[in-house]
Amino acid sequence: MEYSASNNDSIPTTHNSKTRVLLASLVGTTIEFFDFYIYATAAVLVFPHLFFPASSSGAATLQSLAVFAVAFIARPIGAAIFGHLGDRVGRKATLVAALLLMGLSTVCIGLLPTYAHIGIFAPLLLIICRLCQGLGLGGEWSGAILLATENAPEGQRAWYGMFPQLGAPIGFILAAGTFLILGATMPNESFLQWGWRIPFIASAVLVFLGLYIRLKLHETPAFQRVLKKQKETNIPFKEVFSHHGKTLFLGTIGAVCTFVLFYLMTVFALNWGTTALGYSRADVLKMQLIATVCFGIFIPISAILAEKFGRKKTSIVICALVAIFGLSFQYFLVPNAPVLMTVFLCIGLSIMGLTYGPIGTILSEIYPTSIRYTGSALSFNLAGILGASFAPLIANNLATNYGISSVGYYLSIAAILSLIAFAAIQETKNKDINQL
């Protein structure tokens, strides 16, 4: 069914089935995190050798991580573009477009020639693909969250809103598991030559699955009401900055802690573990896989807590836990102690599940329907620039120059900033999200 602003009076409010909504929101973020983490893993293990071989080992890794950061810079631009479409055209069409761009960019990375074949053009093409991937990602997450929360029954928004978040551990397990299988079934030389391409190209299967599910959806009831009352905002981006600047700022800072924690537990831990601590690639990936199960378990727990105690109180307590956890890095990240590192990752990603579970619900609830796609997308993706884009680089430099404890302090500072932001945000548990 299509919806048009020209015949609003005759537009029926069509509802989606619960199963289809939750599956469609989950599959998109699963693809997002699968795509993103296969890139993050390759940025540490593969790309320094294949796309930046003219540099020293350390410099090549830094250059590879810098390209990793490019997508986070592109994400707010994608948030503005797809947010505008999502608030003007609708959630469904925008979600399909974002998924297509994200998926095609990922497949293209798997087809790129390396530095040995085309020289400097190889890293340039990698940067272009990474930019496109970031643009698509900028519109994907927020749309998936709105698909869930705007279709949720009263009193279950936090529960529905955590389903897209489950895509993170599922995508992570698929990505890490794929690299583990490839590493175990082929020589390292073959892996570097062509094996690393398999996850990128294979992501096309997930993209087709996501498109199939999403094309069968109806528009969300909340946006249907916007269409009926002709309340679409002409320029949602301008509206967010001119009338909701404080909300944008607080939402962005509130989400920073989530990003810093996740990328320290994943990208930084993989890089530091395989270099300074002397673990093999397979060892660290296995540790992270175990810890990711904890990540997945604590996401629904966080939704239950947010539904019972409210989003604000829950988020403040979780940020305090992250700040305390940041003081423990030097006790866990030591050479020749795989059990300690596994426990460290399990604790960190368990807390990550708690902070990540309700963040989508919070960012969607603090904005009115007519600019919700743009506002929530901007908050989340601006937080990605501040908290994730350079987090692996910052952490690597801190650990190298000032010791591993400084990385923990970096996390604690981010957690305190997010705690202050959540303290300033109004509780949204009982808010009517159908306001225009």
C-alpha cells in the first residue's frame, strides 16, 4: 500500500504484524553490524598489508584505522539525508534505500583491487566505499528503531526498541565466526590473497533477505498520522537544529559512552591483544565471541529495567557502572593471561548490553514524530563521531604512550559525560510518542 499526502483524509491506518516488525528491524541492524565489524576486523588484520603496504607496520595500521573512522564522519551526513527522506517520504522507503546503499558498498569492498594491482587508487577506492557505507549506515539504524518503537503497543516501547539492538551481537558473532572459520580452513597466505573477500561478498545474501522482508511492510502508524494531518516538516534537519538543539546535544552526549565502550571492547581489544599482549588473531576472536554472548543476553535485560524503572534512571546507573569498569583495565589487560582478558571482555560487553539496549528507545522518544527520524539519526551518528570514529586510534595512542590504565580513564570520562547528559534529559517512559 502506498501513502500520499494529497489524499490524507482517505488514508487508513494500516498495522504491521508483530513478527514482521521485529524481524524487519532486527535483520537490518544485523546486516549493519555484520558489515561494519567485518570491515573493523579487516582494518586490523588485512588492510594494513594489502592497501597500505608502503608504510611501516605501525603507520599502516594507523592509516587503516583512519579509513575506518571515515564512515563515522559520513554517518551524520547520511543521517541528514535519510532522516529528511524518512520524515518526508516515510520510514519504509527510506529503510529500503539505506539498506541498499550500505549493502552494495560492502560488497564493493570485497571486490576492490589491492595496492599491488593499482597502487594509490586502491586506498582511495576503499575510502569511497567506506564513505558510501557510512552514508547508508547513517540512515539505517534510526529507521530500524522507529520501525520497532512506532509499531510498539503501549508500555512495550523499550522491549520493541531493543530488538534492533540485538542485531549488534548477532552481526558480531556472524562476522567474528566467519573470520575464525576462514582462518581455520585456509593458510594465512590464501586468507590475505582472497579469503578476506568472502565475508564482504557474502553479505549480499543478508541484504537480499533484509530487502525481501522490508518491502512487505506497511508504513508505521505514527507516520501515517503525520500524513493524515499533513504535518510533515519541510526541512527536518533545520527544525532539529533551530528548535530542538538542546535535545540534540543531550541525546548525542548521552550516546557517546555506548560508542566508546563498544569500540574499545572490539576494535581496540583485537588490535591490542594481537600486538602488545601477544595473543593470536584466533585467540582474541574466540574471547570476543564468548563475550558477545554476554552482550546479547544483557540487551533484553536492559529493556526490562528501562520499562520498569524508566529510561533515565536506568541509563544513569549503567553509566556509573561503565565509569567504575574503566578503572579496572590495568588489572585485566596483561600478557599471557587469556582467562583474565576473557573475563574483562565478558564484563565489558555485558555492561555494553545494558547501555546499548535502551539507547535507541531513548533517542526515538525525545523527538516529536515529524522530525523523529532526523533527530534520532543525528544524535546517534554525531555520538558515533565523538565516541567511536577515533576511539581505537585514541586508545592505541594512550596505551602506547601512557599505559593501558589511561585507556580505562578515557572510558570513565566518556561515561561521566553521558551520565550528566542523561541526568538532564526528561523521563520519556510515559510519553505519548504520537505527538506531531
